[in-house]
Amino acid sequence: MSKYDKMIALNKKSSEEKIDKAVKAVHKMMEDREKVTIPKLMNKTGLSRGFFYKNQIVRREVDRALQQQDGMVDPKRYIGDMALKSRIELLEQQIRELQRENGELEKKNKKLEKALNKKDLNLIKNL
């Protein structure tokens, strides 16, 4: 076997290992009910973005996973959304309470202004 043939065999073996690694990562994410995305796959496998788009075998697996997961909600995003929703509800409740308190203070302020005006009138009359 010539050096060229050995190099070709090594490259083919390396390519097959990369494909196997990527396909296993996709299947593992599916089993774990984790949303399959290219950036997540890049982090898990150490392979490049182009690899996932250019390699037909891997691209087919990723596309198949994405089709199966259509409409699936990312658990982390769902939890974050729920936390934000409850925070918004709490802030809206605080706003309503502050608006009510502001209304009461405005009424008290008007009463005090009227009392002050009456007192000033009584003082002027007494002079």
C-alpha cells in the first residue's frame, strides 16, 4: 500500500468517526428530549458548523431530528418564560397597588389644600 493509499484510508476513517460522533450526538439529544440545534451540536462534538451543513449524512440526521421536534419547547426556555411571566404578574400587581395608593394620596392632598384655604380665609377674616 502506497503512502497516498494510507493517507486516503486514514482520512476516510477520520471522516467516518466524525460522522458517527455527530449522528450519536443528534440521537443522544433526541433521547434526552433536548432541542437539536447546530450550535449545541458544535459544542457537544467539537465539529465545525460547516461540517453539519455540508456532510449529507449528518445533515439528513439533523433535518430528521428537527422535523420530529417541530413544536417542541426547549425546557430551559420554558422555565425562563415561566419565571418571566410570574415576575411580570408580580410587577403588574405592584403597579396596581401603587396606583391605588397614589389615588388615595391625591384625595388626601386635596382635602388638606381645602382645609388650608379655609384656615387662610379665617385668618384673613379675623384680621
